[in-house]
Amino acid sequence: MLVRTAEDGDLEPLARLWWAGWHDAHAAIAPADLTRLRTLDSFRDRMGPILPRVRTIGPPGAPIGLHYLKGGELNQFYLAAEARGSGVAGPLMADAEAHLAVRGVKTAWLDCAIGNLRAARFYEKSGWRQAAAMAIPTETSAGSYRLYVWRYEKSLAT
């Protein structure tokens, strides 16, 4: 399955995929007030402006995974629940890393919510290493919110 740039018709399904993935991974570990702010509308509002820079896997209008890069950061990485364990995460991660390398990023980084063990295991299996634990600001419709994360890094230098 090929990784591709998201299209306009992917907006709604990608927003739903991101929303469902976020809640699946974070609802049990995130503070309740942050979880309440993570509505489907909030993910739709966030997806709209970044859609041209989102990479996805799956047919147009029915994506099963996404990644979004922001500078040297793998800012978002999500798979639909039905795609987990299917082998599509590897090619999606490889695409993200290749795009970061093309940008000249030598050490890529990502944040993983502390307690998101499934994601942490995948990142480590993909060659990322935990570099720090820290608090970061995350944007919500109510302003900035403090989130505790593990920072992962990966050397992309050849």
C-alpha cells in the first residue's frame, strides 16, 4: 500500500481517524479536562489547515493511517484501529523518516504522551530512542495546555 499526500476528500475521514486514535491512546492517561476539549470538531478544525502537508495511507476518502511533520518533528502519527497489526505502520513510518531526511533533518524527534505504551513500543521497535521526559504546551480550543511527554529521537544521518 502506498503512502500519499492527503486530498480534500480525506479531510473528514482523517479528522475522524485522528480523533478516534487520540481518544483510544489518551483518554485513560490524559487529564479529563484535556480529554473533554479533544472533540471531533477540534480535530476537524486542526486538520483543515494542515491537510496539504499530511501524508496518509489507504485509498482516497478512506485513509487508514496518517503522519504530519512539523519542522524536524514527527508531530502526529496515527493508525485506524482496524489497521493496527496489518503491517502498514512500518511503511508509514518509513515515509515520515524519508521526508524528514529530505528536509535535511539529522536528528528527528517526536513527543509521546507518558503512559502511551503501545505507541512507545512501536517507536522503539522502529529505532527511536527515549531521550527525555518533559512537559510541553499543547494547543486546545481553550488555549495552551501542559502535557507530560516522553521525547523520542532518531538519528537520520547516513
